[in-house]
Amino acid sequence: MATTDGSDHPYWRGMNHLALVTPDMDATVRFYHGVLGMRLVATVMAGPMRHYFFQIGPEETVAFFEWKGAPTYRKAAGVPVPGAVQLDHISFNMPDEDSLLRLRERLLAAGCEITEVVDHTIVRSVYFTDPNGISLEASWWATDATGRPADYEDKRFFGDPDPVPAVRELMADGQLAWLPQTTLVGDEENADPV
């Protein structure tokens, strides 16, 4: 059985890095560092590829591999598209609504399209894209779901009327009945994905 009482799971501290792909690192630096104001904190090589890191919080970064000639696509956040896609969008955390509004103004001043603030009840967000066509979101917790114990009866946070079996297990027993196993893809012994 997998428990959720905190006794045997890792302590997560946000996101270390989310690795994405760009065919144009220069445009990526200009957008993430220049437009969004995310400090460029590392530029390393992963074999023949550039691998750049942009700080989004203490010990948290979004990183890009530069794959020359990699295709890009435009996809709206939360909208299904045909084809193989694993990433829908990235949401960056903001400390408060004022910061969210200032970011929106910064993007508009740089000539970037951005939505009005969207009220998702517990989260308020704006949506925009980067030069690679990656859908981005900036959000702040109007009611922080992360700073409290899970209360599966609180419909503000657990509003799915027909939750998946795993959530039903957590609601009923406070633990999951089983955990999935995964396998690596490719040369597991010599892989160094950074």
C-alpha cells in the first residue's frame, strides 16, 4: 500500500527544472529573460545541445534544450489537439494578484498577446505563449490549495463529481491501493538526460 500520511514519501520543494525544447535558444533567452524577467542562471552543454536554465523561484527553473530544426507548434492551453502531445502548458506561480497584473502589463508592453485575468475560483491566471508556441500560464492562488491538509470533502478543491478510482481510494482509505511501474526509453545504462 502507498500511504499519504507523510511517513514514506519525499519532501517536494517545488520544481527543480522543467526541461523543454527550443529550435532557437536566442529567441528563448530574449523571451524568458528579457520579456518575462526570469533570470538566466545557467548555460551548459548536454552533448552537442545547449541547455539553459531560467530561475522562476528559489531552486526552481524552467530549462530548454536547443534542438536545431525542432518543429514548433501553437496550441491553446486546455484545448485538445490531434497528434502526440505530452505537454499542455506550463503554469508559473506568482505571489499575488498585483504581481500577476504587473506581468500582464509587462507582456503587453513587449508586444505579446495575453488574456485578461481568468478567475478559476481558487486560482487566478493569465495565458500567453513563448516564441516556440508553448502555451504558458501565470497564476496566483486566491485560495492556496498547497498550504493545507487535503480535505477531500471540500468541493472548492475536490470538485470532480465522478473522481477517478485513485481519488476515490484516497477519499475512502487515505491511501492508494497500487502504484504504477514505469520503464525507461532507450539506452538506460548510458543515458545522461541532464
